Amino acid sequence: MVNGKGILVGSYHPAPPDLGYRATLPVDNWERVRHIPRMLPISRYFRCLYLTGLAVATLSACAVTPPREVPPRPAPPPVARPAPEKKPAPPARVPSPAEAVRDREELLKYQEAVRVFREEGRPQEAHELLESFLRMHPESSYADDATLEQSRIQGYLGDWKKATTLLERLLTKYPTSPLRKRAFLEMMRIQRDRERWKDCIEASQSALSLDPLPDEKAELLTVGAVCRARRKEYVPAVTDIIEGYRSAMTDPLRASALDALEQVTADMKQGGLEDVLSGSDGMEPYGVLAMILLEKQMEKGLYKEAMAELMDILVHYPGQVPDKRIENAYVLLSDRLLVRTNVIGAVLPLSGRYAVFGEKALQGIQTALGFRTPTAGTGPESRFTLMVKDSGADPVQAAQAVRDLATSGQVIAIIGPIFSRTTRAASRAAEETGIPLISLSPDPEIPALGRNIFRRSLVDRQQVTALVRLVHDRLMMTRFAFLYPDNSYGKEMMNLFWDEVDLRGGEVVAAESFPPGQTDFGPQIRAMVGLNRKLTPEEQSMKEAGQEVELAPIIDFDALFIPADFQTVGLLAPQLAFYEVNEVLLVGTDGWNSPWLVELGEHYVEGALFTGGYLLDSAQDPVREMVESYWLTFGEDPMTTAIQAYDAALLIRTGVESGLVQDRSSLREYLMGLNQFPSAEGPLSTDSEGDILQTPFLLTVTDGRIVPFEMEID
């Protein structure tokens, strides 16, 4: 097919890869004939107007009026109308042979430059050929084509500024060019890629004013809408995309419009979507827009409103939204709406080597919910139901337990797991199902795993900061040694403590690690105090002379940091005394906070300083009530894990009983809004990430009892 300039349309080769935007030859102007059928409604309009006038005239004739005598009047003789004079059409101008030859030569030069770019992939050489062509033939009928091609080459080379300048030259220098629409289209794409949103919108509107073809109109509206959204003109942008979708004649362009709709509405407020949907005619793509509104309602926790919207989609927009998307929304809404507020789930390690921690946490939860054993006496039955799943040490098992509790169990929230690996897997499952999860893991990164994930545990950095601030800043101790377990917890706490010491200008003089579970710490202690050192020349001479040489320990540190549990410290403290490591302050973390620390360590832990999340002998009501209930039920004092689990369950119970929590969404808001909640561990508050924080206690051993350290700190 030959266009108005004699160029064979469709004969060019595809542009080289990575052009950045579509490169095509000028559009055939004769295609505009396809717009003629759009004029047909006008003729129907006039036909209707004629019939209406005829009806009015007939009714007027039938109206009853008084008779009137009118004298007869002879009909006038017929008058012959002269036929209109036909003007001869102007003869078509036939170019002279010289003009035809010149036009053919110009076309070949232009096509050769295009071929160098598109077929041989030499854009710079092609640009120079086109520039030479424009200098030699500035008045050529292909000058505008050459300028447009130069712009495409510059766009391919990534020089958007030059490409824009060339397009502006085409629009200014050739005001009657049939390529103006194509130039505005290219300009729109370039300005979009340059993130110049206002210029992108202006180019789109200019091209739309030039009567584009349906597919061109679809692209202009869609791309222009994306640029509008960048300027926060969301409602006009969505309206343009809807019009563009309906103008598109091909599936790829419709898919592109739907993608743009998802992109534009991502930051759009719910009210704006509702305004657009108020003008819906029930046709595509309003169904997709309604689905986007539904998903935004679910994100905000407006589950009842979302379910009503889902019913509206099924009734008024059948077939417009993919079945899988509707099914996913229905499953999530069912999980969130069919929730029993009095049912709480727990995912804990009840088997394997860490089962003791899971059992103690379970006992803490049972105490908070008011469960009693027969030995605890009779009392009001708990209105809550507890559903428990074993996570073991398996992340996959933990994740499946969360899914089961969230769906078939219909629990309002889940407490646990305790350890980092299982908690991370469980958190992903909790995010998928939209259920709040309160982890007991000390991992500080847990709250950042999702908006449904909370954590109730002492923050390691908080403990270390409080300890170093007291020991270094207030007790004026500047030299430290470390004796830590060779596991992730021991290494993490040692590094945190070391960082704080460096920050304050202190000094670490020794650091020794030991395998977890070790009972004989002699090798580590000897290495730490220099008992394994080489003999000095004087000591060596004494030994060779047969004299007994006893090495004295070198204790050049003021405090010894031991981030271990109370069992380990209870075994380690007497061994330190055996090697005469007596005149140093023993410093530890919340793992020391147990009455068994004094039972095992005896007087060797007297005066030690450590952190804790609670104080068993506290006179505060929340602590006293928890300890008494736990003792009556299980016949023992609670350990740290039990108290943290107790407080997690107490938070949920209090929210439900107060009426503030009616579903999972309101529970999430309730937990995020905690501020100085009275608990067995002191006042609890939630930070912006979902960490339920407390101020750690600073504890010491005095006269064989764990008591608060009395020196106040800032």
C-alpha cells in the first residue's frame, strides 16, 4: 500500500532492540476513511427529526377548530426549476518528469538512511545521513519524515533531550505535516520516560486533538493517565484509562490499560475510587475497578464492606474479574469474618530438645486465660478456648500450624513461636492469612516481617545499653572481659556489649568462648587470666632449679560479662573463685533472672548485676497476681518465657473483654496502640514496627535474694 507521499507502508524492517519506544514509519493518511461510518448516527438523527416534525404536523391538522369559509383558489401552474450548473473539476496536477525523478531520488536517499539504522544497526551513521539529506533537500516532501527518524535515533541512543528538540522542530517547521500526530505520540513517550509529567500530559492532549485512530487513542489516553497520576490527578487519570480501554481494538492494548489501572489506583484513596464507581455503567473495566476497591478495603481491615463489594461484583460485573482473583478475595474474607474472638491459638515447641521452653510458655498462657488445675481449687471457668499446635524446631511445621489455626481453627490471634527460624516461617504464613501473631522470639528483626507480626520479648540492645550505662558511666568501670557461649545468642550479645563499650571509650582486655552445655570452664578461665602463659626467664630459672613455680592470675579487668543462662552461671561462678577471679563484677542478661541462680551459684553470685523482664518479689499487683496464680496452678515459680507468654495472652484477653477487640483487624489496631499497659513485666508500649517494649529491670543478688539494683540511672 502506498501512502500520500509515495512511501511503501509496511515495507520497513523492525527497529533494533531496546529502542525504548516504538519506532514506525508515517501512518497512512488514507486510513482516516475508516472514520466515515462514525458519521452514520448523524443521518439517523436527521431522519428522526423529520419523523418528529411530520407527527407534529399531523396532530395539528387533526385538531378541532371552528369552520372557516375560504374562497376557492386555483392551483398555480408548475414552475420548472433550472438544473444547477456543474463546474468542471480542476485537472489533477501531473508532476513533470524532472519533478518525479527528483522525488524518487529523495525517497531513495531517505530510505537508505533509514535502512542503515534499522537493518544494519548503525544509528549514528544513519543520523548523519539524515542530517545531510535535510541540508541538501530542506524543502523535500520527506523532510518531516527525516526529522522524525532522527528523533527516534536519538531516543535509541538515550539522548532524550536531542530527541525532544527534533520533535519540537518537526512540529514548528512543518505545521501542516501529517506526521504531527505521530510526533506528539513520540513526545508523550519521551516525556513519560524522562518523568516530566506535565509535558507528557500536554503532548497526549495535543495528539488527541488530531483525531487519532482507536488504538492510537487508547495508548494516548493510557500513557497520559499514568502521567496524570504522577501529578496526583487520580480521578481524571482513571477516567481516561477507562475510555482508553474501550477505544482499544487489540487485546495487548486492553491489557496495557488494565495494568495502568492497577498502577494508577495503587496510591489512590478509597473515596476517589468510590467517586469513579458512582458513574459506572456496568461495562468493562468497571468490574476491575470495583475489585481494586475491594482489595483496598481488605488492606484497611474493612472486611464487612469488602464482602458487600464482592457480592456487588458478582451481581453487577459478572465475568469482568478473573475467577482466581475473586476466589482469593473470598477465601481471605471468609477467614477474617468467620473468626471466634474467644479462641486463641498457640504455636510452641512442645517436642524436641527445646520442649521445656514451649511447656513453660504454654503454662504462662493458660494462667493468663484463667485455666486451673484441680489442685488450684475451684473458680470461674475461663470463657476462652486455647488451641495449641506443636512447632518443634521445624519452620515448615510452624508455618502449617499457623495456617491451620487461622483457617479451620478460626482463632483471633496466635502466640508464638519462641525461636527465630520457626518464627520467621510462621510470620510469612500469618501475613498470608492476615492473622495477628505475637512472637516470643528475642530476634529484633521479627516485627519488621509484616504488619500482622508483633513481638513480646526483652530487646537485647536495650539490656546491653542499660548494663553498660550503669557499669561504665555510673560505677566507673572501664576494663571488661567476656566469657560467652559459642552460639548465635552469645555472639550477638557479646558484640552488642563490645560496641557499647567502644562507644563510651572503654577497653575489652579478654574474650573467651565455650561450647554450649559445657560444665568445666577451667580452660577458658585459665586462658582469660593468663595462667597458660609462657614462663618468664626468672620463673623458668626457678623451675629449672627445682623450685615450685605458681603462676598468679592476671586480673586486669573490672567486670566480666557472661551472656548465658542461670544454670551455666551457677556452675561457672564457683570455678571463677577457684582460679581466684574474685575482685570483679559479674554482669549478665535476663537469662540469669531465676531463683535457681542463687541456689546453684550460692554466695559466689552475691553482688552480681544483671537485667530482667520481671521481679518475682515485686509488690506490684500485676506481678503478684501472676506469680500467685502460676504457683497455685503449677506449683512452681514462673521462668522468663512463661511470664512473656502470660503477658502476650493477657493483652489479647484484656482487649476482647473490654470490647475493643471484635475481630482480627481491631485486635491489630489495639496492639499497635498499647501505651503503658500494666503487666507482669512492667508497663508495655508498642513501637511503630510492632515491638511490644518494656524498660528492663536492673537486678542484683543481696543476702541470697534477687532484688532491684538501687542506684538510679538516667
